Amino acid sequence: MTTPQLRKDAARNWDRIVAVARDLVDQGVALQLNDVARRAGVGVATVYRHFPTPEALLETVAAPCLEALAASGRAALADADPRHALEGFLSRVVEAQVTDAALPPVAAAAEDALPRTTELKRSLAEAGTALLDRARDAAAVRCDLAAADLVPLMCGIAHAVNVHGGTPAERVATAHRYLATLLEGVHTVSDPPGHEAR
């Protein structure tokens, strides 16, 4: 009879820990599990039981954003216009990078703490590669733009936005402006036949 209650308590603790971690990440505070436990009002052992490392907790905080981006990648692949599909996907990626403080360090990490993170990052990479391949095949972007270039380029925009600063709304607007400039640089000289300006 006590097992369901224990499960509810565990779920509540998990939610509380992740909510505290989310707030700390948004404030720019590095995650330390002892500190998270104190702020969440739970035992240190409880935090470690759910999240053995700060990286695992950070990846859990970033997971909803990664999941949303993965869904955006799948939706973009259904867009019949290769150039519009790539632009829309990159726009969502760069906006996420400047609005979710958990995303950049997780995206840049060479190794992942959680298998789910690896799966989501792989899904994003595959979507980006497929979208770029389609755009290249349609002569919508430069033929020498490689899939491996996309992540550094998006990270470069996010870094430039962080240097620029401003309110959240201003940061998003700056990110879109920088992305538009980048996209102009990777487009082919002329639009592919049948493409309409958007």
C-alpha cells in the first residue's frame, strides 16, 4: 500500500529538484548538487539518487528544449520548400540557443551524461544534415556548405548575441538579424526556380 505513495513522493522530489535547477541555470548559477538539494528542501542523497552528476541534472533541464527542437526538425523535413525548411529550422535552433541557458553547454559538450541526450542530439544532427542536403540539392545554398559547419555557425551567432546583450526580446531579435545575415552569405547567387521570397 505504501509503494504508490513512495512513487508520488519520488516524483514530487524529482520535479522540485528540476525546477530549482531550472531557476539556477536561468540565473547563470553553476549547478552544484549539494546547493540544489538545500534549495529544493530535500536530502543530498535524494538528489544524487535521481541525478548522479551536475551534468545529468543540466541535461535534464535542457531536455524539453532539445525535444522541441527535434520535433521542429521532423516538421521541417515535411516542408516541400528546401530553402524555407532549412531557414525555419535554423531560426528555431538559434532562438533556442539564446533563450534557454541550459542548451548551449549541453549542445557543446563532447560527451553526454544521459543516453536520452545523445539520442536527441543525434536526431537534431540528422535533421540538420538532411535539411542541408535537400537545400544543396535544390541549389538553394552554397554547394561547399557542410553539415559539420552548421553547429559552429549557430554557436557563433549565439556567442555574438551574448556579447551584444540586451533584454530577452532584444536578444531574440538580434539572433534573427545575425542569422538572416548568415543565410544571405550561404545562399546561392540566384534563387532556385520556383522559389518565392518569404
